[in-house]
Amino acid sequence: MVTEGSVAEFNRNGRVVVVGASLAGLRAAEALRDEGFAGTLIMIGDERLQPYDRPPLSKQVLLGRTSADRTLLPRRRAINAEWRLGVPAAGLDLSRHRVRLADGREVGFDRLLIATGARARPWPREAEAELDGVFVLRSVGDAAKLERRLAAKPHRVLVVGAGFTGCEVASACRARGIEVTVAERGPAPLVGALGGVVGAVAAELQRKNGVDLRCNITVTELEGDLGGRLKRAHLSDGTVLDVDVAVIALGALRNTEWLTGSGLAAGPRGIACDAGCRAFDVHGIVTDDVFVAGDVARAPHPLFGYQFLSLEHWGNAVSQAETAAHNMVRSGLDRRPHLWVPAFWSAQFGVNIKSVGVPPMGEELLVTQGALAEHRFAAVYGYQGRVIAAVTFDHGRWIDFYSRQIESAAPFPPEFVGVDRRADGMRPVPADFPDPALPTHGPTVTVSGYAPNERRLTFTPART
Ligand SMILES: Cc1cc2nc3c(=O)[nH]c(=O)nc-3n(C[C@H](O)[C@H](O)[C@H](O)COP(=O)(O)OP(=O)(O)OC[C@H]3O[C@@H](n4cnc5c(N)ncnc54)[C@H](O)[C@@H]3O)c2cc1C
């Protein structure tokens, strides 16, 4: 049992291991020191670089405004840690409190924070994925290679998948005057994240900016020349495109495979943890010395019916890391829950997009400010008579207001009157999310079931 005395001893002489040395890992380490943890801190990361920031990789870096190696995360304070970079963790022995590294070494811990995040979903056919000209975008190395290729002015770029990353890549291509085709399996860009109504606005934005957008289409083959360079893409409607660059933007996979057999409730949607960031084991019993934060975590949220949420949000990684660190150095009632309202931003085609809450839970959508046709608006999503999410296009200064609406379960349709409401914002319309049975790459927040070991892949709306 964790007692106050044992926590005090741990805080003086304990040993914390953080696996995953990126945003969540670094912020947790800083918070641990802020909270007074004076023991040994070991940071294990499979990348060789010190922690860096990913959002600029698909924005400023691809636009050529900053180089990929200038994205290191700013440090909030010194953390006095031992860094073990360049070697992945390959296993976890819970009973012996040891992390096994891929090179065979073992690292013991008193408390462990898992922050191994996610990686880009690769193109499924390996030989095609290895063609020169086929890219994914997750790391500094990915961004540097892709930026070099864009700077060399390719003839045409194909973006496979129109989620946030795909849209941002397409936007960067157009800003650099490069011809780009976007192929999307769903009916519109961002449809999995924001639904069909807002997706239609995203489609207009793309076309207005010269993107060759093809929806309801899949890429069936990437074809190379004899030298192994990408030269064509085959689409499901029989079209063949001459392309020399393809960016695979098919969403992310959680880095949980290294925990197979560890006994933790880890799966494709992440590692289940309680509201205090403590990992669950496969029996649904909460551990007290293994914590989880960031993209790899799946945590229940009271605002969303205590269902587990899997998030790919920068702000969540920071906030959850701080909560995990706080709870690692405390016991009992001094611990606090992670109650962050999901929030995400994107920049594409000159438009600043922000969302809060869980848009894919939305049944209906109401434009509350601005107008869809102007590509400048705020809209709220309703679920069972309450506000569950909101999205803004170039109306970001209102996002905190909508966040409070979600937190207070404000009624939907909303009772307030938007200051500049237009004709197309007067009545709710179906939010028009694709059939949840179909795989979508798009949501950056996924409702992933009630049980810690449940591995639901898609959001299933509640039956009414
Ligand atoms: C191109 C891009 C653009 C983005 N833009 C936005 C945006 O505009 N807005 C927004 O809110 N969010 C955005 N995000 C998402 C945001 O960057 C993530 O939510 C955030 O990086 C999550 O941080 P994390 O530390 O949890 O995970 P990660 O950043 O994924 O870091 C996990 C780290 O753990 C390492 N690791 C994995 N497995 C192991 C192992 N076995 N052993 C050791 N180390 C391991 C990984 O290599 C990585 O270094 C973007 C992401 C990308 C890729």
C-alpha cells in the first residue's frame, strides 16, 4: 500500500523511469521536479534526438519557414535526468519492476511513466512503401526528407488521406506552388474528425486553393520505375496519375506492441488508465506504480459518459503528463484527476481551425457565429440535447467560451444568440459523420469503450 511515509521516501530516493522521450515524457519529467521529486530520473527514448515538437513539422517546416532540426521543445526547467536515447524499450516485467531495452539491458524502476505516443500508419504494401518518393510524416527525419523533396519542386504530389495531417501537407504544397492531388476514401476532407457539413467547407477550401481533391476514392497501387522511384498511382475509379511524391497520411498507430505480454491493458487504441493516469492491468485492476500520458493513453472522461477517450492532441499530452507527474509523487486524496476537455488546432490554406470536445459524438450541428459559406464560423455539435463539441474556422478566440459550454453540459440547441448569426446558422442540421462501421483515419479523438481491456476500433453512437 502507498502510504504518506513511503511516498516521502520515494520522493527523496526513488527511481522514476520515463519511456518515450517526447512531449508528454519531457513535460512529465519537468513537472516531477517542480513537484519536488529529488530521486533518480531516467528518460528512455527510441529517437536519438532530444524531445522536439511535432505540430510545426506539417506546417512551418513543410512551408520551408523553419528547418526540421529547429523544432526542439523549449525547456521549462532543468530536469537533471539520465538520458538513454536511441534504443527502444522492448518489454516490461511488472513483477520485477524492470523495463527491458532492445539491446538486452534492463532498467529498474520504482515508478514508471509510459509516454510512447503513436507512429504514422504505414502504406500497407511494403514494397510500394519503400519506393523512393513515398513518405509518412511523424518525426523530424520524416519532415526533413519530405521538405527536401518539396524544395526540389516535384511534378505532382499525391496525398493519401485527408485527415488533419494530409490537409496540412496539401496546404503546404499549394503554398509552395506545387501541384497536389488529395485522395480520400470518405466523402470529404476531415470528415472523420469534424463530420460531413464541416468537411464540405474543408473541401471548398482545398478546391479554392487549387488542390485536385478526389473523394470516395482509394489508392489501389503505387507504381515505381525500374530504379525504384515512384512514378504513378492507381486509383479505385481506374484513374492513373503521374506522381513523383506520395505522402501517406492514414492516421496513427499507438506504440503499445512493446508491452505485449506485460499484463497491462494495452491495445491498438492505447493503454487504458484511470482518471489519475494509473495504468490498468488486463484484469481491469489499476496499478499504482505505472502511469500513462499522451497519445498512448486511453482514459475515461466524466463529460463523455466515462467512456475511454484516445486522443492525439498536443494540449492533452502536456496536461496529462502534468497530472501523471503530480499523482506519481502523491498518495490518496492528494491525487487529482485528469479532466482536460479535448482541444485541437490546425492551420491550413490560411485558415486557423480549432476544435473542442468530441465532435464525432455529435448528432447535429448548429452554426452559431459567422457563416459556412465564408469559411469563417463557429459551430457547435449536439448530442442528446447537450453541447458536446465545437469547431471554429478563423473564429478561435471564442473557443474557451465553447469549452465552458461543453464542461457545463449546456443545452443543445444553445440558448445564447451568436452576435453575428447568419441565415445558414439558424437551425441544427445532421452533423453527418460517416458510418462508424467504416474505418476512418480522421478523428484525433476517439471514444474507445467502457472497459479497460475493450478494444473497440470505432465510435459507436449510443442507442436512443
Ligand atoms: C505532423 C504532426 C502535426 C501535428 N499537429 C498538431 C496540431 O496542429 N495540433 C495538435 O493538437 N496536435 C498536433 N499533433 C499531435 C501532437 O504532436 C501529439 O499529440 C503529441 O506529439 C503527443 O505527444 P506524446 O509525447 O504523447 O507522443 P509522441 O510525440 O508520439 O512521442 C512518443 C515518443 O516515444 C517514442 N517511443 C515509441 N515507442 C518507444 C519505445 N518502445 N521505447 C522508447 N521510446 C519509444 C517515440 O519515438 C516518440 O519519441 C501533430 C502531430 C504530428 C505528427
